[in-house]
Amino acid sequence: MSLEEVQDVRTPDATTATTDAAAPAATAEPAASTEPAEPAGPSKPGTWAALRPLLLRMHFYAGILIAPLLFLAAATGLLYAGSWQAEKIIYSDELTVTEVRDSTLPLSAQVTAARATVPEGKVVGVWPAPDAEATTRVIMEVPGLEEGQTRTVFVDPYTGHVNGTLTTAGDALPLRAWLSEFHSSLQLGEFGRNYSELAASWLWVVALGGLALWIGRRRSRKALLVLPDRAATGRRKTLSWHGAVGIWAAIGLVALSATGLTWSKYAGEHIGKLQDGLGGATPSVSAALAPGSDAGSGSGSGDHAGHVMTPGMEMPATPPTADIGVDKAVAAARAAGVTHELRITLPAKGNGYVIKEQDKQLPVHLDSVSVDPADGRIIDELRFADYPLLAKLTRFGIDLHMGKTLGLVNQIALAALAVAVMFLVFWGYRMWWLRRPTKDRTLSAGRAQPRGAWRKVPLTLLLPLAALTAVVGWFVPLLGISLVAFLVVDVLLGVVAARRAGAAAA
């Protein structure tokens, strides 16, 4: 949620309003309203009554200032969620075969066909067709591509015909690769990533703060907690929709925030260290051969070599010579139980084949093995069931965030969350507009909770809260930096407003 029941707070007099940075027309009288008054929350004294004003002010300013970034992240995320299905249509010629036949060619023959099409390329991986109507992908490194990009050749597994070639990034075809970068950095490179990390850093704060405020309201019917009030009008109607949609979306928004931060630049580094310290690092299968081993030409067909590259990795040295071939390596992996949607990394000097499952539909199949290219012996194997719990949760979280785990259902859910955020932001700004001090001042705006809310919080709660905020601000740096910046600006505006009020009184 971006703006919430904070919109219902009425500033009691003009003197208080003059100290509020959110009220450019602060001396104007409050707008007359024909709507019935709403309950403002629990009236009994206690922790919540003391904490609520502070939460209201924080939620208000976070919504006003961060909401544009949240809207932008949601809009680009909506495009990305739709790209999975869009690429099936746009690249159908490359992805699907023209005719399903009784038998397929050996993978080595398909690799040979791909190399003939892109002779300047170095084969680094093979992704066999995952179903009867799909093509095989042969992954190549080609001079002139940007870091992280490869040239993928799509081969008909029945005939060896090359259906086309595309520049790809991981498993993403050009459209999805571009939209993924647009969502994460607005195509502005490393600098642009700050926008998405800032949005993810605040999303969980705004969502949980709004959730607490909405649940803490008094209401005539319990159903109004999760359903909009159809009898309401004006600002109350907007608030009702904002709160009801927000409570349904809150869990998903917190999950998106958490998983988005895992691969962010600053917070992601801290999360990675914490995960490693808790023994939750994601394991990987070892492909190292015994010293002195002479194995693998690397192409799977005896004529080329390579290794799947990821950002930050260096190309391995020239591979050794003996190689049983990709077909026998795959047969060994299948005999070891690695059978679903395979992705094959070809051997390089000192390393064997690495063959992994990538079927992320439930139940997932993510086992992997490494195979000695000299004799087909299994060097090492890793079962997803043996992953640490934190590594499993990280894998599930990231794949859900990217729309992989549940396929179309996952992608529809992501699109629904994106649309929800966009509406929540719109409703929040609308409530802010409807709360402007006087409706005949077109440039005026709604007021926030008055300053000094922190003074109402008991010291026994304020000190732990401040310490927790400091820790979170350090762990999620862009959240901490922006929060300090907000406070500095708010204090300066408060000083200016106080001087104006003093001058007016004099």
C-alpha cells in the first residue's frame, strides 16, 4: 500500500498546519465535507495508540515520495510478466518444430548442424528439446557480444534443420531479456539499478505499515476489512478500495520486496553474507577431474569445446582431448536419475560435463550430476532434496519472482500484483488530493500527521524501535540513506515553517 488511512487525519487548527511540510496552503481552513466522520482507530491508550501517529506520518511521506518508483517498478514488472507468453508467440518459428516425428537425431548431430550455421561460434552448452514440439538450443559464445549474452541456435531435433538464431541472455530471448533489464535498471546500466533497489527497499515498509494501519482501524462490519465498502462515497470510497485491495496484496508485495532484494547490489551483498553465515549458501555440483586426467573435447561431437559462462567467470583453458561425446554423457546422467529438462555444460580442461535439471514446475526437478568425459563415470551428484532449507527458499522465491515456478499461473499472479500496486498508488494520490485544505485552492494538498509523533511513543518502545531502524537501515542501505535524507529535509522544512509562524504571530 502506498497511501492509507493517514488520509483521514484532520489537522485541528491552522497553527498546527503551518508546521507541516505537506501543506503548501497551510493557513487555509479545512475543506467542508458532507461525508460522515470515520473512526480514526483504537481510542484506548496503549502501545498502538502511541505508535499509530508515528506510523501514520511515516506511511504518508513514504507513500508520497516513493510511490512513483513503486508505480514504475510495477509497470515494468507487468510488461515482464507478460513477456513469457509474448515470446512464445513472437519466436514461435525458432521455438517449435514444423512436424513431430517418431525419432530424433543424436545430440551430437544437432550440435554439428548448429556449428555449421555459426562457424565463428564456440559451443558452450546444449539444451535438449524439453518436449516433443520444441527445438533444441545450442548455446554459443560469439565475438562481439556483450557480457552475459550468447548466440543461441535453434535446431529441429528430428531433422537437424536450423530454425533460426537469436542473441540471448541465459534462458531469456531478446524481448524478455530487454524487458528484464528495463524492469531492473530502466536500461540505464549499473546506475539504473538503484531505482529498483530503492523501490524494493521501501515496498515492504510501506506494505506492512499500511497493513497495520488498515487492520488497526475500527469498522462497523468485519467484512469491510477485506472487502471495499460499496456504500461509501468520495474519499471514503477511495480509502475503502485502497485498504481492501492492499490487504489482499500485502503478502505478495512483501515477498516481491524480499526476493527482489536478494539480487540487488547493496542489500543483496548483505543478504548473501547472512545466508552464507547461516549455512544456507546454494551448493553446486563439482565437475573437477582428478589431477592428470585427459578428458573431453567439449563439443559433445568430438570437434569443439567450451564451458557455460556466467558473469564474472573467466574462460577456461584449452580443453583436453578424450571425450565420450555428449550423447553418452547424457545417457550416464539419465541413468543417475537426472532426466527432466536438461541443460548440459560441456567439459573444459580439468572439468567434466555438468548436466542439470531445470524443470521448475511443481514438483521441481533440479538435481545435477557431473560426468567424466573419458569414461562416462559420475564424478559428483547433487540432489535438490539435499539443499539447505535457506537455499531452497531462496531458489523458490527468486523463481516465483521471475514467473518460473508455476508457469502461466505464476505469471498471472505477478501481473495481478503489478496492477494492484498501480491502483494502490493511484488511489493513494487521489486521497491526498481529496484531502487538500480547501477545494478552491487547486494547488493545495492534503496534510500529514503533525510533527512530533515520536514524542508520544514510550521510551521503552522508542529506544528498541530506533535501534531496529538503525540495523535495518544498515542492512538495507538505500532504505537507510533515503530515510535519513527524508528526516533532514523534514527538519529543515519544519524550521522554515516555525520561523514563518513566528513572524506571522509577531
